[in-house]
Amino acid sequence: MSRQPHGLSRYETLVKECADTPRPPLPDTFGRIGHRNPLSGIAPGGEPFDTADVLVAFDAAVDSMKDTNDPQGHDVAAGMTFFGQFVDHDVTLDAKSAIGTVIDPATIRNIRTPTLDLDCVYGDGPEASPHLYHPDHHGFLLFGNADNHLDLARTKQGTALIGDPRNDENQIVSQLQGAFICLHNIVMTALEADSGMARKALSGISAAAMHTFKKSEEPFQVARRICRLHYQYLVAHDLLQAFVDADILKHVRDHLEGGTLPKPFKDDSPVMPIEFSGAAYRFGHATVQSKYQLNHDNLDFDLFKLGRPEFSFRPSDLNIHFEKLFDYPGQTADARARPIGRKMAQSIFALPFISGTADIGGATMTEDQNRKLPLRNLLRDRLTLELASGQQMARKMHVPELAAPPELSDHGVTKTPLWYYCLQEAEGHSGRLGPVGGTIVATVLLRLLYLDPESLVCSTHDFKPWKELGADDDGTYSMGHMLKFVEDNRDNIAHAGDLRT
């Protein structure tokens, strides 16, 4: 049984010590950093733009985005696309907005906690989410099942026992989820053996954070802290370096380290702006390939055959060898992410799980249009969220504007939708997010760390990833380092047989 008072795992000791907490909980709704941008302008026929005109214009632009090739020369490993998706699931979940229906972002509840806290792994902790944990081996997460020791723990019906069911939607994210579960259990094993890891975890904690993390904490709290710190390092130093232009990333870091925010962010800006979740962070759709090889069987899997709509048990022949998708220390993966840009893998223009037409308020999408992910992104950007255009955001940031490309301007669209603008901008920055997209993505994710008193940047002094968890001697650490460490050590997890369902 837990040694904590019942029900306190969600916020650790927050309830007990709320009077001493320096900051309120972060808000759980979205907001804007740009202004609302309702549909306006004149269509080529001379009449004011309406939904039907927008559909025609965007559909034409989308058709120019399809690429039948799968370029492999980019310097970012293919698996980083899916790590980005994992991070997205950790910080956002909008279960409300629908294409074609205008909605105020402030009314959209973000069901995930807007912190990089791995709540998609830990749920609400052993007390509030007991179904994720072993009842007798306190603090150990369930993992594996009788059919496949490397699969997630599952119910008899095949439902994964994890903190966010979206992380079982495709094979790669599902197995990244499993890797973080194993990382936690490996650390728990070391703590149970009294390896000194607990003492190291407690070193370097700032005085401001001591009220939420005390030396009397139980092993689960220590293990979660260790894993969160390393995960936050991976987001701040691996994910962002992979997808944001280096100069833009440095610009954002310099601001935050100096106690300011880059334009257009202000102190009262929303923690989770809709420009991030509805546009800039959707860059990942541009980086997917049509096919992936998961293991040394060297079989090609179509992108959407990686999906797991049935949420069922995974056969062992689909277990991933992650060195195929991530750069391991001294070893470069063959599969590379596509560079961010307007050209995309043809698979995402025919989503297999979408069928039928769709009414978008004044116009009807054909089934063919409805299945085009890029078109759905543009329509959500423009008609549902009414996001500021790329040019408008560039002006707010005081950076040079890019004109609407002919694919849009030939159809009367002169204000480029923000999502499309971020992709266009990346083409001039070696396939990484540029001034508008990069500033939004880097600021949102790094700001989450600066607003969290227990985070990597607030609670420790000069944190470097640990060699004991796979880092190089100089502290170099990447997803490849973490995954190799997990693969090398997961066979030694304590109580492994008991943790399987």
C-alpha cells in the first residue's frame, strides 16, 4: 500500500502544502496569442469569400502538396516524428472542436495537464490511477502480457492499461509509451536495490522546489522525478533541436533565460495557445514517410497499417527495434524524417479511417476531400479556429513576411493560413521551423518548463542526464541513448513476471 495519504498522488503534496505553493495551477483551456481572424476578402468571382470558395481554394493548394517520393536524406531520424506525437499527447487533448464549426479557444478544455510531466505514462499516480500499477509492488507500472512480454499491459479485451489511450493508436507511439514505462521500472528496480540513485536524485534541488519534493519521499516519487527530468531534457534538447532552426531556438532560449518572452508572447499569454496546437505543432504531419521498417525483418509497413484502431494485443513480430528509427550512440538509423515543408507523403491524402462526406457549414466536402489530412488542417485553421494568418503573426513578431504562394493567391487567398505558412517558412530553414513556427513551438514547450517549479530548469542546478541512465560521459543524451539504455536493461526489471497482465 502507498505510504501517502489517500488520493494525493495527482499533485504529490500539493493539497497538503497549497498555502505554500508560489504559483497557481496552470490553466486547462486554450487561448490566443494572435487575434481572431474571421473569413474576409473577395473571391475570384468578385463576391465576398464564403466557405465554398475557401474549400475550392484550399483543395487546389492541397493537391500541389502531394509527393510520391519518400526523401531519406534529412538529418533527423524518422522516429523523432513519433516522439513529437508522444509529447503532443502529454500536453494537449482537445476533444471538442470540429471542422467547420467556429469555436472560441477559451471554451476548449485541454484534458491533458499543460506540463511536461509524463501524465500520459503515470496517470494520476498509484492512488488515483491504481489500474496502471501493481497492487503489491508499490510504484511499479504494469507492463507486458502473457502473449508478448514487450507489449503494453492490457485488459482481457486488449485495451492498453496506460494514462492516455491515444498512445496506443499506432505501433510506434505505443512502443515509445512502453519504453518510458520500462525506464520508470528500471529506475524503480535500482531504487529498490538501494543503488544510491535516490540520493543522487535529491541532490541539486533548489530551495524553491523543496516544498514539493522532500528527502522523505517514497521510491515512486523519486523514480518519477528522475524520469521526468530526463524526459524534459529530451524535449528541450533533442526534440526542439531536431525540428526548430538553431538560431530561432537560441533566440527563444536567450529570452527565457533572461526572464522575458519573445514576441508576440506576453506574461499573460495563454500557456497553451491555439496557434501552437492548431497550427505550428502540426508540422509533424509534414515529416512522416509513407512506409517504415520496424525491425530486422526489413518488412515495409505502410504508415496507416501502423495504426491500431482495434486497440488489441500486439504480436511479437511487430516489436520494434528502435535503432531502425532513432539514431543510437555511434549508429545512424536508415530511416529519416521528411524535412518540414509543403511537400508531404501521399499516404496522408487518403486517410483510411475517414469515410463519407462532411458538412462544413455552407459547403460539403466530398469523401475524397474529407480524407485529405492537409485539407482538414487548413479548414480547421481557417474556419473553426479562425487563426491569425502567417503574415499577421510575422508582423506581431517583427520578422519579414512571406507572401502567399501562387497555389493560394491564384485563388484569391492572400492571407496564408498559419499552418501552411509554418511549412512554407521551414523550406527556407533547411526543413526546420522558422521565425514564426519555430518561435511558437519552442516558446510554448520551453515556457512550460519555466512555469513548472518542479521542472528541469526550476528545481535543479545545471542538470545533466546521468550516465547511469545511458548518457555519454559528457552528458550527451538523446532519444537514441534512452531507448538503447531501456533495451539493454529491461530484462533485469524486478518483478517483471508479476507486472504482466
